[in-house]
Amino acid sequence: QVQLVESGGGLVQAGGSLRLSCVASARLFSIASVNWYRQAPGKQRESVAAITSGHSTGYADSVKGRFTISRDNAKNTVYLQMNSLKPEDTAVYYCNARIIGTDYWGQGTQVTVSS
């Protein structure tokens, strides 16, 4: 069983920055593909950034150029650096890791961007 713990959320003004962290309990995390998802009230959960075990990355158009996903396998951690935040980025952010065909989710961290 793999546990994921997100942290780093909070309240920030528009234009500000936050860095989210997702720490995994298992060394197998190094071979995982990891996605950051977000879910705003009344909306479906959406993927905003992804990183493979080989460090290839991908982003949703809505965050491209503002968010950066990275990983430190020595620390079993994936980060999401969020810059130039907008009120529409307000959501609960979830970390998802796919390891050998199984999906694992964290509990989520709230990000609120005030205008």
C-alpha cells in the first residue's frame, strides 16, 4: 500500500505563488507516473500537470507557463510550483500516482486565490 500526503496549500493573492508537495511512503514511487489534479466546487476533477518516471512532463493549457511539476526520487516527493496564480486556480489539489497499474491518491490540499 502506498500513501500519498500533499502539503503546501493555502490562501494567496492573485499573482502570488505556492509550492505543493506530494510525499509518498514507498520507494516504488520512483517508477510512478504522477499527476496533480484539481477539483473546484461544482466542477469535475481535472489533471493540471504530469510527470513520468523519466521526468517527462505535461501540462493543461490553463496552467502552461505558470505551473512547473518536478520530482525528487531520493525524497519520494513530487512538487508543483505554481506561479502567477489566478482566482480560477482555486480548488482542492490532489496528487495521484500510478504504480504498476494501480492508482493511489492523496487526501488533497486546498488552494485559494483571492482577487
